[in-house]
Amino acid sequence: MADPGKPFWETKRLENLSKEEWESLCDGCAKCCLIKLEDEDTGEIALTRLHCKLLDAETCRCGDYPDRKQHVPDCVILTPKDVSELRWMPASCSYRLIHEGKPLPEWHHLRSGDPDLVHQRGASIMGRTLSEETLFDPDDAEQIEEWIVDWDGNEP
């Protein structure tokens, strides 16, 4: 049962959140919109400085959030089950933090009341990436490898 004196993210499990609560947990960092590469031999995930073609780099928001799967078929629509299974989820991701029983960072809009604080504190990818459409051939793995960066869940 939820404690009325505490915010929902401190009292509810991810799978018990309403749709509105779930969506509000997103901190707007857009790290999940980064192009990722997986080493087929080791399973290691590498992040790049390239973001999905739908990401609005000025706002760190999806340009067509409701219909993103139609434009980007491999876009992951996050669910509570996915949070524990997706190895590429950034360590700072609000969904991951709540799943792991950790507090939201002080810059999170649900704590601070300021949705721009994530960007001001450098916790988002704003101003640090380019669209995958920058590439001549977005399916050319070798070309994408040139954009790998060692973010490893930390700020670059």
C-alpha cells in the first residue's frame, strides 16, 4: 500500500505504476535514444555519439513518440520487465534506479520541479550527439564504430 506522505516512486513498484506515473518517471536524458552496438562475441554493448533519427536534439524528446515504432521498428518501448533485462540501460536512468531501489537524482524533474535541470547538470545527451542520419550509410557498422564513446553509464 502506498504511503500518502511519500511520492509514488518511493512507494510503488514499477509494474504497479499508472501510465501517467510511468511516463513521468522519464528524466528526459535521451540516453536510451543513442545508437548502440553489440559485440557478437562478447555481448558487450558500446554506446555511440549518434542518436535515433526521430530524436529532436534541441529538446531531447522523440519527434513522434506515439508512433515511433512505425518509423523505427527496432525502437524499444520500455516496460517494467525490460528494465531488469536491458543491459544497455544507463546507470542514471530513472527507471533503472527505481527498479534497483535507489533514489532519483536531485536533478530529476519529479524532485526538483524543473524539467530543464537534467540538461543544465549535464545528465542528458543534449548538445553532445548527432543524428544517425549524419552517416552516409547508417547500416555500415564500421562507420558507426567510429562514433563509439566510453560513456558506460557515466557522463561523457
